[in-house]
Amino acid sequence: MINIAFSPAGSREDNPLLIDYNTPYEVPPFDRIETRHFLPAFEAAMDKHNAEIDAITGNTAAPDFENTVAALDYSGFRLSEVSSIFHNLNSSHTNEELQNIAREITPRLSAHSSGILLNMDLFDRVRHVFENKDSWGLDPEQEKLLERTWKSFVRGGAALESDKQQRLRQINERLSVLTLQFAENVRDETNRWELVIDNKNDLSGLPGDLVSTAAEVASERGHEGKWVFTHHNPSVMPFLTYADNRQLREEMKKTYINRNNNDNEFDNKDIISEVINLRIERAGLLGYDTHAHFVLEENMAGDPYTVNEFLGDLWNAAVPVAKQEASDLQDLINREGKNFRLMPWDWRYYAEKLRKEKFDLDEEETRPYFSMETVIEGTFMVVNRLWGLEFQKLDDVPKYHEDVEVYKVIDRDGSYMGILYMDNYNRPTKRGGAWMSSFRQQSVRDGEFIHPVITINCNFSRPTADAPSLLTFDEYTTFFHEFGHALHGLMSDVTYQSLSGTSVPRDFVELPSQVMENWARHPDVMTMFARHYRTGEVIPGDLIERITDAGHFNQGFATVEYLATAFLDMDYHTLSEQKDIHPVEFEKNSMDRIGLIQEIVPRWRSTYLMHIFSHGYSAGYYSYIWSGLLDADAFEAFLETDLFDRETAESFRKNILERGGTKDPMELYINFRGREPEIGPLLRQRGLE
């Protein structure tokens, strides 16, 4: 496990982050890394990167692809590794010292990156190569790297006048600090809040394992003999789904959707206003109408008009379905003899009741068949059937936390592919949500294939004394989703790191993840592995049938709450002039404009919307449903042949999973599918036709 003690750094020669790891498969030496090692490692790695840049600009030979563009891509390898380890640990297993280092190093890393993109000697060499691109005899991957490198300099401000470059540096550094602070505020306020229950009657309706977990949390937090529920998803979502006490559901929902909007030390409203205005200013400096125009230039969608038109078409299909769902839930409330109007804190509770009534399906009936262990086993089985991969658990490699499991990934031909870390359970030291990342990306350096080291993180409920971690159906599909991202990183087979794996446009990166959810939902897949954690009984066919029949249930709600956030993101980022932004008022106006019904709130509200204010999805939250268009259409290619058709799977691997960002994403998709995607499969998938 990683040692989080803080003490003097010692020499660079003794720093495990700066020397050969000498670990199995060259994974990070977590057993030797201490928090004190990071700052000197960052400093040494930045020095090394600067020396590599100086070597490129000081090369007396005329600029060409290899000595400038390829050399630039190869540079910064040590800094990339140090950064990957640090940022993953700060997300997965943080502590106060790591957070302090993040606050110090984040603006310095931003300045370092800006210094490279605004290095005029380097830019002149890249310009020469780009302007003579037809002279080098480049292959398609090299052409793509040259194009991306050139664009990164231009979009990074290299063509600006010096005073504007200086302002751009300031903006980038300030944004790096603000987005970090935003995420820290969300994490800290989420961790701090608790609902303490001391009356057993208030637990009415809640599943037994949720109650057991709440008792354990209460004990850990000093509330012995009581029950504590939190704003972490494995606690808040089932509470809103099953708690009979409407007053407590209202308290849970209102506090959840008002996170970081409480005028305290964790409030994010001023941060949002400053972030948006800085993004507006940066877009203007670089010659773009809005931040959205700047972002979308590099995405499949291309421009805000295309995104909003796409979202509008889906909105028009989804809202009538959501309104009918709201009417059905209100009817159920009325049939129960209640005299209140359906509100957001009622939706999940009555939707679960209606689902049980319509389909005789209770989420608690499904969870015993989806223990963490069986879900992992099932995922491995699916991936083996499709691509022949094998996963060998490793017990002799360093880990940063006891929850982590590590696997060696073996390709169909028996060759070593890469390493996969899985960190599945929630804890106070981990940020919320689920994500995939890497400790090392795949590339080829000096003729040597660099194998990737990939990690996936989730926040599922921990095992209790009585039961393993049991996943809801949504959590089960979430695991398949993140595993799809992992495959994108593991199967990468390119030369240059900046084009590797998930280094693709934001609205294409979710295709490999979301397509995996289709297998998770398929009846034939569930029968392959889903077994009751106590009896070992295979999931009954009638239960699978009820799950399948309920597949379109509540999809109006799910689509509308998602689209509301996507519209909000676009409304923020299509602003063209700076102004004093009041996020609560801005959000209300945005929701009024699209006509969001009062029974639904956006999936993510402004003050805790980390996707766009911290995690790189600004003007890109629409990407999930854009990729949904791709994944639904792609999965139909398998349904047209066979669920595990090897030829189709191999085509998806060769044209999508292995190719990273080496070609235009639509070209990659057409190479796989034979045509552009169609919207029909997405509408059918969501029951919106």
C-alpha cells in the first residue's frame, strides 16, 4: 500500500518516481512511493521535459517530422508518468498532503504546458514541418499526429501576439486552479453531509443491506446505535427509491441537489461565474465566437448548432414520454389516497412502485444475482467470447489500497497485452462517480512496444459482514461501461502516445464504453454468469424476462434529466460576452427555456457539475448521447449477425479499439459499419419511437 507519510524528499536518485521502477510489468512502485516524493519528482520531470524541448529547438538540422513532431511526442514521458500516478491517487485515495500538493503543482503544470505551446522556436519548427507536410512521405498516423500537433499550437495561442499570449497563460493557470477547487469543494461537501436516523420507524421501506451499511457508517462516524445515510450514490439513490418517509426523502433530495450552493466554504457559485467568463475571454483571444465553438471544432459534432439541433430532436421525442410517466406516477399517488403532487423527491420512489406493479420487478430482487465477484466474472466472459482476452489476477504487484485488484491481460494469441487495476468500492478518500484512467498509455518508443497500465474506479457499496457487494442493475451496467473504456486503453495499437487509446474526440470516446452496456443488458449474457450470491442459483429466466420487459420503463425520465444537463452545459458555453453570472438564476432560465417539467431536475445541477467545471466535458456533456447514437447502431451490427460474432468483433477491434485517434472518428466508424450511424437504433434502444 502507498505510504502517505510526509517527510523530507531526499535526493532525486532515491526517489522511486524518478528511477527505473524494477517492479513486475513495470507498474508504479506504490509500495515505495511516499507523498514527499511527488513535488521533487514533478520538478525533476519538468526539468527533464524542458531539456528535451531544448534539444529539439537546438537541433541544427533542418526541421522534419522525426526530429521535431515525433520527438515532441516522445518528450515528457517521465512527466506523464509522474502526473498520471499523482492525479490518479489524488482522485482514488487522497489525503490532505496530496491535496496541498495538487493546489501547488496544478498552476505550475499549466504554466509548463503553456510554456511549450508558446515556445516560438518550437512553433517555428512545427510550422515548417506542417507547411511542407507533402514532402515527408508520411503514413496516415504520422499525418494525423502532425495535424494534431499543429492544431495544438495554434489553439494553444502560439500564433497570438506576445501580450495576448501572456494573458492566455494567466487564464490557463487561473482555470487550472479554479477547476481543481471546484472538484475539491464537491468532494468535501459530499463527504461532510450526513442524514442521521435514530428512530427505527424511519427506516421503513429500506432494503436490509442498505440499513446494515448505514449502521456500519454510523458506527464509523461516531453515531453508535443509529443509522447514517450520505450523498454518495450507493446511499442516496436507494434511499430516494425505497424510503417510505416522504419528509426524509425530501430532505435527502433537496440537500443533494443543493450541494455547493449553501453560501459556505464549499460554495461553487463564484467559481462558476469566473470559470465561464475566463473561458469566454480565452475563446475570444483565440478567435472563436464562444467556448463551445472552440471545443466543438475538435469534436465529431463540429459546432454548437449541430449539437443543439441533435439535442432538440431527442428532447422533442423524450418530453412527451416523460410527461406521460409523470402522469402515471401521479395516478399511482392518487390511487394510494394521497393528496400531494408528484415532486422530484417522489419520482424514484413511485417509479420503483410502478415498475413492481407493471412488471412484478423489484430492484432488490435482482441485486443478489449481481455480486461484484460475479459481475467481474461475467465481464471477463463476455470479453473472452468477443476478443479472446484472458485476465490473470496478480497478487505480487504493488497496490495503493487494499481494495484494489490487479490483472494481467493476455491476448488471444497468448501475448501480454497490459495491466488492469480495478478499484471498485467507495471510501471517503475517493472522489465520487466512476471513471477509467491510465498509469501508462500504450505507445511505441525506439521500436519497443510500451504496454499500457490501465485503471478503472467505481464507488459501489462495500461488502458487509453479512454479504458481498451487491450491485443494482444500473451499477452493473456502469461496470461494463467503465470496462469498455479500459478495453479502449488496453487494446490500443498505435505508435504515438498522444494518439493512443482514449485520446480521441470527446463525443467519440464513449462509444467503446457504451457499446459494452448493450451486452450487459442482453438476456443471453445474464444467463452466462448471474448467480445468487447465497444459493448459487442461476438467475431465473422469468426474472430476466421481466428485466428485459422493463428495459424501456422510465426512459423518458432518464433521457430528459440527462438532456437538461446537456442543454445547461451548452447554454453556459455559447455565451459570447462576459457578464456577472448567477448560476442558480442562469440555470432556472435555461430550464424554463427548454420547458423542463417541475417533477424533474437536471441530472447534474450547476454547483456540482464536475463534468463541465472540472473534468474536461465543457461544451461536451452531450457526448454521452451522441456516442449513444453510435453505440446503439454499432450493437445492431452484432444483432444482425450474432451476439458474439468474431468477425464483427474483430472489425470493431481493428477499426475502433486499436486505432485510438489516428484517423477521423467518422472514418473509423464507417470502416467498421460500412456506413454512417442512423438514429433509429438509439430511439428504439430508449423506447422513444
